[in-house]
Amino acid sequence: MDLLKRIKKCFDSDQILYTHHAILEMRNEEFGRIVEQEVYEAVLSGEIIENYPDDKPYASVLIFGKTSGCRALHVVCAYDKEEDATIVITVYEPNPDGWIGNKKRRER
């Protein structure tokens, strides 16, 4: 099973851990508070747009997805194989100044 399928399976079975950082980012998002239901919807509709294989203690990925209300979100997650759980590292609404089509970083 590929990584995205494993992450989505964790969301479906409520095997998710949110880091303190993710919770703070969701509460204080500059474009408006993000709730867990929106994260769920974005991940289930999402696609991996960046891979971070060297992150520790687990490799992580950046998922771009949209909520049922068409809100674009970026979710950085890692998958813990031993616990069969997804760890949400951070969540944010991509700023159009930094992203092209929410999927590609703008060059600076």
C-alpha cells in the first residue's frame, strides 16, 4: 500500500495524532481557523505534492487537498509504521503569494 493510501486509511480509522504545533497553526491560521473536519476532507481529497524523506523521526509529506467547501489546505504528515498512525505536523491554507496553483512553490 502506498504512503498516501496508508495516511488516508489512518484518517478513516481515526488513527491520527496532531502535534502541538499543528494545533496552534490551525487555531491561528491567518486566513481563518482550521478545524479537524477540514483537515480530514483535505487529506481524503488530497495528493502528495512534496516529499521530505530526510525528516526525523519519520519521513514526511506535504499533501494538498480541498475541503468540501473548496478551501485549499496544505497538510504536512508523517506515517508511523509501528503504530499504524498518521502524525499531523502542521496545517495551513497556502498563501497565493508563495504558491502557484497551491501546488508549486513560487521562486523567490
